[in-house]
Amino acid sequence: MDTQARIKETVTGNTVVLYMKGSPKFPQCGFSSLATQVLDACEAQYVAVDVLQDQEVREGIKVFANWPTIPQLYVKGEFVGGSDIIKSMYESGELLTLLAGAK
């Protein structure tokens, strides 16, 4: 299975997916740390994919969403955004609503 197919399978097979650097317990960059803190504050259940473990996924996820940076959040198969968008949506209450609708 090629990288794009694997990413699509992960994104569509799980309700909430965060592609990040590191893991939720040990994020490897500030932006990934912020994203996990926001999701934890929302009490979201999510699958975290560490792009540092797979160079093909690290590059492939940027192509998949046509978004150049990591982390990337997906809810119900749809690309939501990176850490700045996640933070903004959290502050407005929009992220909580989106995540509640995804349960």
C-alpha cells in the first residue's frame, strides 16, 4: 500500500487523528505540544501518528492535505488545520463543538 493510501486509511478509519512530531506524552516540537494540550483540554479521544517514525508519512502528509506544516488535525476524515488553527478554534469554542459532533 502506498503512503497516500495508508494516510487516507488512517484518517478515514479513525474519528480524530493528529499527525504530529513525537507522541502526546513526549511531543518533539512546540507546535505538536500545543496541539496535544488543546486536544487534551477538550478531553478528545484521538489517534496520534508520530511522523518522525516514518519519513514517507512525514512528507506524504504534507501532500495529502496540501498543507506544508505538522501537526495536522483530522476529524471524521476532514482536514481541520495546524496548531494555530486548532488553538483559534479552541478559543472560540468551535473545536469543542466539532469534537462533540464527532463522538
